[in-house]
Amino acid sequence: MRLSIEHRTSYRFTAPQARIVQLLRMTPRNSHDQTVAEWHIAVDCDARLREHRDGFGNRTTMLYAEGPLDGIEIAVSGEVVTSTSRGVLHGTFEPLPPALYLRATPTTVADAAIEDFARAAVGDAAPIGALHALNRALHERFAVAVERPDPSLAAADAFARATATPRDLAQLFVAAARALAVPARYVTGYCDLQDGRSATPHGWAEAWVDDLGWVGFDPTLGESPEEHHVRVAVALDATGSSPVAGSRLGEGRECLEVEVQVSAQE
Amino acid sequence: MLSRTAASLYWLGRYVERADFVARLVEATLRLDVLSTRPAGEDAWRSALAVTETEPAFTAAGGELTREEVARFLLADAGHRGSILRCVGMARDNARAVRTALSREAWQAINGAWLLFDQRVARLDPGTTLALVDSVKAETRGFEGAVHRMLRNQTTLFIRLGQAVERTDNTARLLDVKYHLLLPAGESVGGTVDRDQWTTILQTVSAVTAYRWLYSDGLAPANVIDLLLSRGELPRSVAAATEETVTALTGLARSSGTQGEADRMARTRQARIARTRTGDVIAAGLHQHLQAVIAENAHLHVAIGRQFKFA
Amino acid sequence: MGIAAFDEIMGAADRDGARPELADLCRWLDETPSDELRRRQRSAEVTFRQLGITFAVYGESEASERIIPFDIVPRVFLADEWARLSEGLVQRVEAINAFLVDIYGERRILKEGVLPADLILGNPQFRPEIAGIRPPHDVWAHICGIDLVRTGPDQFYVLEDNARTPSGVSYMLENREAMVRLCPELFAKFRVAAVDSYPDMLLETMKSVAPRGSGQHPNCVLLTPGHYNSAYYEHSFLADSMGIELVEAADLVVDDDLVYMRTIAGRVKVDVIYRRVDDDFLDPLVFRPESLLGVPGLIAAYAAGNVAIINAPGNGIADDKAIYSYMPEIVRFYSGGEAKLPIVETWRCREPAALRYVLDHLDELVVKLVDGSGGYGMLVGPTASTAEIERFRAALVAEPHRYIAQPTLALSTVPTLVEQGVAPRHVDFRPFVLSGARGVQVVPGGLTRVALREGSLVVNSSQGGGTKDSFVLMPGAPAMSQTMGTQASVGMTQTLGGMSQTLGGA
């Protein structure tokens, strides 16, 4: 499948900024299951961009812009060819051992409620079956919320709500899987099964299964990701893999606007 | 030099100078109040507050206009930004931030001044006040000496620049307030002279002896004004402080290779002072003139910050 | 409890008289009146206060900056003792460095099963964010402070490694300065190795690890959290002695993966940063997104090989408590030989045999949580009540992997000036080890901390600890004839420092 992606991130500031430095995780990598045919990051002001790779193996871009700046817009566009693999990843670059992904972060701590939920969901199913069961259970428990996620909401607090954003669902999966001693991580990327436009990139999870390797689980859909998903970045949690980590030198507040459009090409 | 270091050195100079000035002001006022044959009382202390532009703050703090309270307010009030205690504290903070740029001797003088306030200043009778003021003056003199013994580099130039800018402001303020206070309604300049009050001004800028050297014809207000405004021989005069400002900026321009707005402003002022005759100033309105000096000095301060990227 | 401790000057408790090599020091102690010692000690402390060698006590007003008490009686290492100690330190620091190269690179030590993988991968001190980055010249632990304790003439044990931002070196230098000024006669009696070249050695180390392409004169800076930090004096002192800029995070900017400092004449490129801030506050884009502190982009510049950071980010994994008990294995793995400096014997309760031993000997051992700190979750067997011991027994059985156990050690003592006169007090020791592109070197000296309370083993400055100068004697005979040094007054008359001269003869 050929997916076309437009992802626009725009910051407006109430006072001009002297400098902006941002770390962007916005570039997908090639693997056996996805081929990046075309990819471009455009910035609407004079900026210097430098390519890097982070400790998790993600491709990152450092963006440096000199002010005064009232705002900055980063427009990402590209095309990725995907193939179906029933969620199992092949040929990804993995610099860190799976066991690293057992550690909790402040937003992915599993409290007793999450742990009980996970144990009840998986019963005594075999590892891969257990993870599918967990994925479905999360999907069924929450109505999917469409609002922009709260970037500081921890899994335990998200679990207490009736609705959950894809981000929160994915973090819940990660927290629950780790509570079952299964290495798990957060994935940021794109998916064309959401309604045409959305206000944020998509998020799902991956878990390590001994004989298979990394396997994707998308609790928003209740299924494993297929050719509809484009993986961009992985990390221990949503914050660690978010498309932009930024800092600015200047007064005032900022207003963030994000627009994502993913469409399948015939 | 780091921009932050330069800013700290400049502010260090300003705060040391301010602490020294307030110490002299308190000392002179105390002499006027206690030692003169006619105790000056409330008026003297009110004018001390007026010079430092702190009368509203003092009133707001609920202080009574007594010698003890005003002296304590100006010397050791931790809640008052302009007190010597706070000035010395800010000077020390800035000195700490640039500890590596200072000689041990210079640092020890600042730290020494700060340690004077280490034990809480409880009651201030005239004796302890004078002793404290003397100690502060001794430490600031020690600092000034230490700065003169340091390398003549950007470090000392920024400190001197800060001191000169602060000194310009302080002297202009002192003259402005005292002059108004001393001039009873309906009197023309050169009329009745309140000897003690004019002596107080001279004492505050350490110019009693200098005055006698420079002017043979006794204590006359016009001469005092002339001395404080335009006599380059007196280190605390507006003219001398302006010259020092220009010297420091020129030195910085030479070592950093950049000149700017601040240099132009300072040189313009220096040239104007050279042209100005004190008699004309008095005739045209001393108050307006001094207010202009103070405002211009504030602009210069902003220009310095821009030129050396303090922000 | 009375542990019969080894005294480093007076020798073993059951022997009479000083260790023969230090008889002169003992005589000096006997012949110098306590009052005179006390006067000199006060003079040193007055100097420290004037210089502002203070540390801030949190929660008190700024006026209550404290100085760390200084003790006038030095501690002395004999030349051959020091030589053996140095060998052990070099070996250990080389192993720490090799470990860091490996653990953030290939991870051979995990693949070969020498360390349990979860010990590293699950440890918050292992920073996945910087995995794969190779610091310039592959040096990670440029400055190490290795905390040691001693129980006998040649019995040294490592208590803790400090491979992040070890502090205390300014005390080593200032204490020496004070001793030379106040007790010059001691330097006539003993040939003491100089420590004042430390700033030069450090600067040399910094320059040696500059990124390739920084040119002949790499620009080095010292990054401090600011002048409110409790160790600010040390930061400014070191920057000053090395003649480099003392910068705060706000003075640095990263542009195009290069680091610059903001100066009055514009930006100036920076090649080497000796940072005295924690990893968490280095770069908000990488470590602590909610933090406003730090230099955005610094890690990118570092990853691009454009700046050296001293010590390297991520070093915390090498000096973590949980790793400590594995240091003998780590040293063996990387050096191919046995560790020359032992650790304090440690039972890892995660191992069944060790757990059995610990449970059988709870009344003799100190039991600690590996992830605890500051004395929480600690059992001191010899002084514990039966109820406490039983509580720990239950905890150990329930979660054995969280605990380690160690014997209680009879820490050595050194004569120390206390109220009643000179009396033995327990000490520890932190030598400083520098690693640059051209190898590892040990500074001949260090920081001796002393527990001023009788019988106390706690040397922390926050809990009544003080410091001493640490003499390392040079090989060969004493400097001067012994007769000259025996009379304190002879030494004193040679003193040039104002007060000692006038009061010395009294």
C-alpha cells in the first residue's frame, strides 16, 4: 500500500522569540515492512537542520532558528510504501536489547488497577495470545477520544477515565505489558484508518515476543498494525517518541496547532 | 568575556558605589543631626530619604521619621531594596557570580562588607551607626583599591563603568534634592546660606577639604553647585564621573574592537559638560538640568546593556 | 561498641608508640601545645571564611553559610603505601572507563553473562538516550573520586566510586595551602608530594580529550549550576586556577550542532565542557523535557562529536550502588587480572548461598537496600535489637534481590584535635584520578574526611564531619636532618606568614 502523509506543526508565540532549538522525530526509517519513497521536512523560516540518530535508533533532526520569531511552522510531507506482516516487525534497526523496554517511566507506571486488569485480560493464554487479548480488552474498555491528548497524563490516571486517546491507550498497553514482564514500547507514527484528518499523529505499542521479535499492537483499533501504519519513532513512552521536543528563548506563551492527513494511494 | 560576566561586573560596580553613597549620606546626615549646634531633626532625615527616593517606601513600611528608624531603614533593612545591607548583598551576589574574574583582595573586601551585616544589626545608636558606616566605607575603599591593583583589563573596566554610571546618578540626585530643600520659598540663589546643610552635601561627596582648596571665598551655594557639577578635580562630580564613563568605554572599545551607541552618548555628554557654565545652569533652572542629567544617564545605562549584550 | 581500630600514626591499638616511619610526626604532636594547634586551626578557618570556602546549608538564610571544619593534624601516606594504592586506583579507573565504553556500545559484558542484564538495563542510571554515542577519544570517566577506607597498614577497601562529578578537590588544595602556611615545620620534616599542579593536570586532561579539529588551543569551560550551588566555591576556584571561563547554562548556545558561549564581542566556539551539573540538567530536549535548565541541543553537539563533556553523560551506571558488588568481576573482565583494590566484602542476597549466610549472621552484618539511600532501610546488626533483626529477616526472605550485606569494618583512625586535646578519630579518603587521551594519573593527595565525634563513623560534612590535609610522602629519605625538626620553635621562626611568626615563639 502506498500512503501519502501531510503533517503540519505550527507554533505561534505571543511575544517574539530570540531563538528556537527543536529536536524533531519526524523521519520514518526503512524496514522490510515499510519503504520511504519520498520524505521532506520544510520549515517556514531561516533554519539550520542537522540529521542525527538517537539511542533508540530513531532518525532525528535538530532544528536551529534565530529570531525574532513570532512563530514557526514545520511541514512534513512524504510517501511510504507498506506491506502486510501481521504486526510482526522485520529488519528494523534495534540498537538496544528488548529487556531495556521493561523499565517504567513516570507516565507509564502500572498501578494495581492496571496490573489486575492486565492479568484478568490475559488469563493463562500463551504469550502472543495474551498480548492480543490485552490489546482487545483495552480497545473494548475505552471509547476512543478524539481531542488532543494531554502530554502529561499518566497511564494510571488515564485508566480511571471512560474515554482514552490513542496515546493513552498505547501507554496503557505499554504499562500493562511491562507489568506482565513483557518488554513493551511506544510507537509514534501515522495511520490512515483514523478519519481523514486528525489533530495529532497516531500512537500505538510494540511488545517483544521471544520467538517472533517485536510485534505491534494498536489498542485504538483492537488489532495489530498492518499496512495502514507507518512507524516513525519508538521510545519508552509517548513523550520520548513525540515528534517535537522544543525549547525557545523568549517571553510569552505559545499556541500549538497540529494537522495530520494520511491518505492511501490507489 | 562572557556577556553575563560583564553584566555582573557592571552591576557589582553600581552596587558597591550605591552602598558607599548611602553610607556617606547617612554619616553626613547623622553629623548634621547630632553633632551640629542646632539639631536638624526630621528635616534632615526626610531629605536623606528624598535623595535616595525612598520616602514612599519608608512610609509604606510604617516607619516613624526618627533618627533610629531612618538610619536602620537606610542601613540594614532587609526588606528595602536600597538599603546598604541589600546593596552589599547584591554586590556580593554579583561578585560571587564572577568570582574567577576578581582578585582575592577585591572579593575579600566585598565579602568583608557583607560579613559586617552577618550579626543582625539590632539597635542603632549614633555610635554603632557611625561605626558601621565607617566599616562599610573602609570595605568599599578597600574594594576600590583592590580594583585599581587588578589588571587593567575588561574586568576592571566594567566595574569602573558601573561605578561611574552610578556615581553620576547619585551626585545629581544629591544636589537636586538638597538644593530644593535648602532654597526657602522666595529666596534667590546665593541668599541665606544654611551652612550646616551645605556642609552636609560636601561631606557626602567627601569634598569639604577640596572645596577649601578650590574656592577661596567661603561657603557659597553657587560654588558648591559648580564643584559638584563641573569640576573634574573632584572625583564624585558629574563631570569627573562622566569622564570616567568615557574612559571606561574607550578602554572597552579598544580591547573588544567594538564601539557603539553607549560610546557616542557618553562622549556627547562629556562635550556638553565642557561647554556648560554653572552660572547659566543656575539661571536656566538647576532642577531641570539635573533631571535631564538623570534621565540621560538612565538612557546610557540601557545603551550599555544593549551594546555588550547583557540581556 | 569498641572496635579496636588501626591508627594511621600510632599504629595498631595493641602496640606501644607510633609507627616508626611517623615517629617524627608523633613527636611534633607531643611537642606542639594543644593551644598552639588550636590557634593555627582557627587561623585556617578564618582564612577559609574570608575566601568564601563555604557551603550553603539549605533552609537557612544566606548568612548561615558554613565552612567545613578543618583539622590541623595531617594524615600521612608512606611512599610505598601510596605506590601500591595508586596501582589499584589506576586499574580500577581503567576498568570503569572500559566498562562505560562497553555498556553504551557493544555490551559484551552482558552478552558473556558476567553481569545480570536486568541489573544494567533496568537501572535508571543506564541512559538509553545516549547509547551509541562515542565521546571524543573514548574517554568517559575523566575525573574519578574513589572513596576508600582503611583497616590496617595495607588494608584499603573501596567504599564507593564517584564517576559523575566528584567534588572536594578544592579542599585538597586549600587544606594544603593552609598547612604550608601554618605548619611549615612539617614540610621540613617530611618530603610531601605537591598537589598544587592539580589544575594544570586537569586542564591538560581537558585539552587532551578535545574533539579532533578543535585546533591547537581548544576552548575549555567549566559549567556550573550557578553561584547558589553549594559547591560553587570549588567551581569558581577550579575555573580560576585553570584560567578558563566559568559558564552557566544560559551562557551557552548550540547552533548547527556546535556549542558557543555568549560574550560581549559575540559568540565564541566551545570545545570542552567540564560540567558540574547533573545529567538531568544538561539538555532539556533529551533528559528532562519539563526542565527549563540546561543547554538545548548540547547532546546533539556531543553526539555529532563537536564537543567533549567531562565527565561523559551516562556515567552514573558505573558508580551505582547496585553495580558496586560486581566491581571485582568488572575489573577482572576488562583488565584480565584480579582487582588490586578490594571492595568491602559484600553478600548479594539475590544469590541463594549468600542469602543463607546473611540470614545466619544478621547480628554481625550491615544490611542495605541497593536502591535505598542515606541510611534508610539499613540494618546495623551489632547494634540492632532482636525485633529489628527479625523484621529484616522477614524482608530479606520476601525480597532478597533488593538487599546486600557487608561486615562492619574497624575504620582506621588518625589523631585529631578535639576539645580534650588530640584524640583518635575515624577517617575515610577520596583520592582523585584523572583520565585523558594519554592515560590515567593519580594526584598524589586527596581529601581526607574525619568524623569529629568520638566513635562516629559518619564523615559527611552535613553530620559533623571535617577535613584534613593528606600528605603523600615522596620516596627516599626525609628532607632534612631530624634534629632540626624536633624543636617546634626552630621551624616556627622560619615562618613567613604574618601571625605564625609573631606568635610562634610564645
